[in-house]
Amino acid sequence: MRFRFPFQRELPFEFVYELFSLLAAIILVHAVYVTLVRPLAAADLEQQAIRIEQEENYVPERSVYVVIRDLEQEACFVLMLWAFAILGYKGKTVIRERMLLHENLIPIEEGTKILYSDARSFDRHIRSLPDKVVHSFLPRCLLAALHRFESSRSISDASATVESLCQAEGERLDSELSMIRYIVWAIPSIGFIGTVRGIGQALALAYQAMEGDITGVTQSLGVAFNSTFVALLLSLVLMFFVHQLQLLQERLVLNTQDYCGTRLIRHMEVGPNDPV
């Protein structure tokens, strides 16, 4: 017999998606680094060392593989891919919600009025839609407004219900971006860790520079500056997409409130003895 404890619950799909997307990002980026980036970076450094010995005035060129070859840059790319996976999931959800704004979920003609006694029939019509649609944000707002109008017979109460739901939804969407904001903060922090590590290695090799061999010091300083450069560049790119997603979410909330006002609330009508 298989026992189930009271606190056992199914893991939410979004959590499972984020976990597996992190694992996929780690495997993909590490595989690219092991098979491509680090071998090519080592080959470039070896070739540059040979040319430095052979050519007196040779100036080494900055290779992309050398710039991104260290552990800190690898970690930054893992976090960036993870953030893009989360952004893609949330962006797809927002786009699917926005598509409902083009649907006529309230089949009412222009000039028709909705009385509180008609609210239940419109409620049944919305609930007859597929479950995936009914649990979306726009149908939930419409159902809440209809329930409030039916119970209170007040148009202002129905409008206030929609407004409060939209405000709560906006706060919820903003709070769900906390993980992405953490990743955006973590990427430059990892770059600064690489900077500290590189400077520490350069100081440890200072005795070689005193003897005339500055190869180790320059490579360590390269680690310091390359890690910060890559981290700041990736954070700039990622922050652009974060703001685009936030803009889509804010427009979704505002357009949903406008949809409820123009497609439902303005058609509501109360009797002479009912509150407005």
C-alpha cells in the first residue's frame, strides 16, 4: 500500500518548467564550452604566444573565445539562457491571454441592456467555454463583475470589482518577475566575482612581473576585465527583454479593464429602485 502524507501536493507546472530549464541550460552551455569554446581559446592563446616570441612588434588580437572562456562567463551564459526560458514561458502566457481580448466573450449587441436578472445567463455562457479559457484572466474578471452585479444590483460595485481584480493581477504579475530580476542582478555580481578572482591571481603572480615575465599577470588581468565585460553586456541584453515582458503584462491588465468596461459594464442597467 502506498501512503500519502497530508502535506504532499503536486508540484506546479511552472516550478517544474523552471527547474528543468535550468538543468537544460547548464548541460547545453557546458557542452558548448567543453567541445568548442575552451579548445579554441587554448589554441588561440598558444598561437598568440608563438607569434609573440617570433614577432617583436606583434600585438595580440582579442579573441571571442578567449574573452568568454572562464567559469564566470560560463555561469553568466547559463543564467541568461535560464532567464530567457522563463521569459519565453511568461511571454507565451501573456500573448495567449491577450488573444482573448479579440474574442466576443459577451455576446451582446449594441444598445442592448443587461439587467441583474440576466447576469446568470451570461455567466453560464462564459462557463460553457473550454476550461483553459474560463480560467484565464479576462473571463475571471467578467464572471466576477457579473456575480457582483447580480448580488448587489449595483453598477458601481461591479466596476469596483473589476478594478480591484485588475490591480491584484498587476501586482501578481509583477511579483512573478522576482526570479528574473534576481537573475539580472546575479549576472553582474558573478562578473565582479571574476574580476576579484582575476586581480587576486595577478597579485599572486606579481613576483614574475618583477622578474620580467608578465604573461601570467596579463592573463589574470584579462580574466578580471573579461568577466565584468561579458556580465554587463549580457545583463543589458536581458534587461531589455525583461522590460518588454513587463510592458506586455501592464498592457494586458489595462486592456482587460477597458474590455470589461466597454463590453460589459456600460451595458448594465438597474431598475429605478436599485442602487447605481
